[in-house]
Amino acid sequence: MSDAAENRDALSNLLKEERRFPPPPALAASANVTAAAYAAADADRLGFWAEQAARLSWATAPTETLDWSNAPFAKWFADGELNVAYNCVDRHVEAGLGDRVAIHWEGEPGDSRAITYAELQREVSKAANALTGLGVEAGDRVAIYLPMIPEAVVSMLACARIGAPHSVVFGGFSADAVSSRIQDADARIVITADGGYRRGKPSALKPAIDDALASCPDVRNVLVVRRTGEDVAWTEGRDVWWHDVVDAQPDTHTPRAFAAEHPLFILYTSGTTGKPKGILHTSGGYLTQASYTHHAVFDLKPETDVYWCTADIGWVTGHSYIVYGPLSNGATQVMYEGTPDTPHQGRWWEVVQKYGVTILYTAPTAIRTCMKWGDDIPAKFDLSSLRVLGSVGEPINPEAWMWYRKNIGGDRCPIVDTWWQTETGAMMISPLPGVTEAKPGSAMRPLPGIAADVVDDNAQPVPNGGGGYLVLTEPWPSMLRTIWGDDERFKDTYWSRWEGLYFAGDGAKKDEDGDIWLLGRVDDVMLVSGHNISTTEVESALVSHPKVAESAVVGATDATTGQAIVAFVILRGSAAEAEGIVDELRNHVGATLGPIAKPKRVLIVPELPKTRSGKIMRRLLRDVAENRELGDVQTLTDPDSVRRISFILSEGK
Ligand code: ATP
Ligand code: MG
């Protein structure tokens, strides 16, 4: 942790937001969850979660809710037994819903497939039989490195079905990133594909696995899906085709019940702040919260809604809100293989129109990119089916929120800004679309059954109007159980700062009503002339200027002020040639937040360094601004982007 973060007092609370958006009355009147849920959970938190666990089908119903006797190692529903895949697939078929479409899959080249729950049951059964045939037993780890194709979902569920924890590695990661994750999890089987389609052409995946496995001698078999049909190198005896091995299997499989605390998956965090951590999630508590939050926060009506989460399966959002949450709820969803601008910048909106998507869940980075491309693009499509919009991954700037509401949500859809992490497994802080009067840019308050607060250095809750560190004050069902193979790092990273509190690593403030605003990572907080200023607030002030699409702000060491604010700004399409824009932007921030927050330097850039999950990598921009060697760029989408920015910075001196 940086010195600035160590010595800080409350975060300066600069941004004021007066706009309010109450729930649409019709949605509120028929909402899945009402204000009564908060009251029920406040009165009996554990009782509330026990009730939510009953959403699932248990082979043995749990009689215990939480065992916290060995804190911070939690056990939830420990004497219960269930099969996660059965809950996501078979029980819907048994309930007569086998003909319901589970997945409308849309390939990037325009091919598509509709998969019903009955078909999903057959596919998952075949894959489970195949994995068993390859010697996979309960407890063995399976690495999955696939594009956004149905086999990704099938593979995850097949692992869950036989109790083999999966470790999904994002398909855009390099061979090094893959091999270190395979080694860390000690996976013996890898599921991959020849490739997938990205940006209009096949993008190979198998070569990265071939490279990665040079340093993973313990991997026995590689199961390869044919997607692009391109040539692949083949290691006889190790590599097997999915269509040979899986398709030949019987399409029935009897699921076995596992203990609620049986490991479900390991997932490495995005690596925005440093070395990724192997986050371990288990079965019963995880599925309970993924399922409940998906039902509550999106107000999912499985009979009529068409849900679409644009995340990749390689991120926790893909795990909880493409696979486990929606499928446990019997949802019909869209899954899209490719990039949003292939073959044109309206592709997402075309998909919404084609399938009549009613609930859309995406990330601020995507929303800001669409802002940059222009309002006229979504305007060409019929988006009237939409009724709830979601956001996750970073704080959403109030102006991006407004743009999303107006241009995508037709000024009628509530937006749920959902704060959570790989570690929390499921949503923690979010509006409820039928209950909450939303404020643009605020995640509002903890969901029913969740206890969060904002505290100061001494772990004291800050008063309304104050800022500090976001903490979780009570255990929750979908919490991480440990960092894979490293209990000490688990305790150190999350539980050592204050006794009994989970430290999320994020800064936050409470407004005058006590609603929570996320202010970015505490490591990113700037200390300017004795004030702690959040990068998020300065970025939001910049994005509130009509010519700005996106910005990243960092504090660079400065002899007089301690840290000086340096802003990197991407302009909206039409404003690219703007004259005098730098002074205009500095003054705009000064007028919006006060003179203390005025950036010392503003640099107009064509792009920002982002992780592959779309988050701005501020630590690298700080390296650039302070003329330091660049830190680890392994998880960047485009490692050259920082070098180009560094050039612009040296030109601008
Ligand atoms: P690493 O922990 O390896 O540095 P990461 O934190 O980016 O990577 P994730 O678990 O994918 O990995 O992201 C969780 C983080 O994303 C949160 O801690 C928070 O900083 C940010 N975040 C997610 N959703 C929101 C949101 N709605 N508002 C504000 N920040 C959010
Ligand atoms: Mg994190």
C-alpha cells in the first residue's frame, strides 16, 4: 500500500449529484423483491439467507446456516448436499421447461444456435461422461481456455456436475499467463478450442495452450473443440477432439450430490493491481447468492425476459451472471462470441433488437466506448424491448450513466450499478430496480442480507458525507473461502488490516443520505496539498464535459503539492480537433469540483491502457507520468498503448 493511502484521513467529498431516478411504477408494482426484503434481512440476517438457500434443490437440505467459528474461513450450509449442475439444468427439465431456450448463442460471423434446457442437459451429460472417461475425478482441477461458445458453458457445468473444480482462464491471455494459472491450480486436463472469431477473423487459441504446456508436464489431456476449422498442431496421445470424445458419449448422466462446501471453481482475479490471486469458491453458498442476486437485482421473470450479460466467461461476471445465476433461475439468455464493433459499431444493438433483449448487463468501459462512437449508432436500432440495465467492473461516471439511460434505456429503464468482486462471488452493493430511487454514479446500498460500511483508519464508520475505506462487516454466502493454496495470503490480503473486517481495497464515500459511492481503488487515491482526492471523482468531472468520452487520472509526485493531478483524456469522435481544449477542461474540473482538483496537466490521448477485462490500469499511467520503468503489463489488452501515451507525454512537456 502506498504511503499516501497509509496516512490518509477521510477522502475529500467533492462531487455533488442532485439527479434522482425513482423506479418505474409498473416495475415496482410487480417487482420480484420489494423493500420488505431489507427489513426481513435486518431482522434475521442468517434466517434470510437460509430462506434464499431454499431457492435451490438440495439432495440433503442444510440445517446449519453459517459456521464462522474458524474465521475468516467460513462454512455456509455445511451439512447440506447438492449438485450445482443439476440446479442449473436438470431441475428445469424435470419441471417441464425442457423446451425453454437456455442460450441464444450468436457467433461473431453471424451463425447462431438456440439451445434449450433439454439440449443443455444432454450436452452437459455427455461432457461429464467424457471427462470421467478421461480420468477426471471429484476434486481434480480442470483448466478451461475457450472462446465465447456454448461449449464453454457446457464444460463449466460438466465440471460442476462431477465435482471437479474448474479454473477458467480468459481466452485472450498469453501462454505465460495460462501456464502460471495451470501450474498454480495443478490442473491435469485442459479444455480449449482451435480458436474463436474476433474482429472478423479466426483468432487461434490452441497454439497458446501448446506453448503453455511446455512448462506444464503434468497435463495429461487436452480436449479441443473445433470452432474455426483452422489447422492446429496435434500432440498424439495428449490431444483429443471434443467431437470425437464428447459426442460419442451417452447423453444421460446421474448427478451426484456434493457437500455444500465442495470446491466449485478457482478463478484468478483480473490483475488490475498486481499478481493475480486464485480465488476459491465453493458450491452451496455461492450458488445461493448468485441465484438470489440475479433474481433480485435484475428482477428476472424467467418466462418472459431475455437476459444478456456481455462479459466474457473468463471473468467472475461471466461465471456468476452468465452461467450460475441465470441458469439456476431458468433464464433465457443471449451469449455473443465476438467484439462489439464487428462487423459494425451497432452490432450489440442489432443483437438486442434481434432477440428482444429485456435485461442488459455490461461494463462502464463499453458504455464509454459507445459514447465515443456516437449517439446515432444505437439510435438506428429498436431497443424498446429493454427494461432493466446493469453496470459492473468500475465506478460508472454519472455522465456515462446518463448516456446509458438515455441512449440505450430510452429514459425509462432503471440502471443497477452493481459493486462486487471476484472475491465476493456475487453482487454486494446495488440498487434494486423496483425499490431504489437511483442516483447516477452511486451503487447505493448493500443488498438485503449484506453488511457493508465505509470506515476510517481506525475502523470507525465515517458519518454521512464522509469518505474512507469500503469494508464488509459480516460474512456472506458467496464469499471466497481462501486463496488457492495460500491461506496466509488470504488472511493477509483481506482480513489483516482491521480485526473482523473484510477490506475490499476500494475507497468509497457515504453521501448525506448514507448512500455509497465507490471512488476507485485506495491505491489510486491522490494526496494533493494535504487532501485525499479520488481519481474517480476527477475522471467523472472530466467526463461531464460534453467533448470528453473517457479519462484516466493519476497523482504524480510533485515537489510543491505532494502529488499533482495528471489527466489523460479521450475526446468524443467529433471533438478530435478541439482548439484550446486543455485549458477548457482544467477550468471545467475546477468549476465542478473546486480549485484543489484542477489537473496540473491534461493530455489528449487516443486510447488508455486497459486490462483485458476493460479496466483502466492507472498504476501504469502513474509509471509513465513519473518517468518510471513500466510495471507488469501482462494483463493489458494492448501493451503498446502505454508506450504511445508515454511518447505523447514527453512531447507535451
Ligand atoms: P485485482 O484484484 O487482481 O487487482 P480486479 O480487482 O480488477 O483485479 P475484479 O475482481 O474483476 O478484479 O474486480 C473487482 C473490482 O472492480 C472492485 O474491487 C472494484 O474496484 C471494481 N468494481 C467492480 N464493480 C464496481 C462498481 N459497480 N463500482 C465501482 N467499482 C467496481
Ligand atoms: Mg481486486
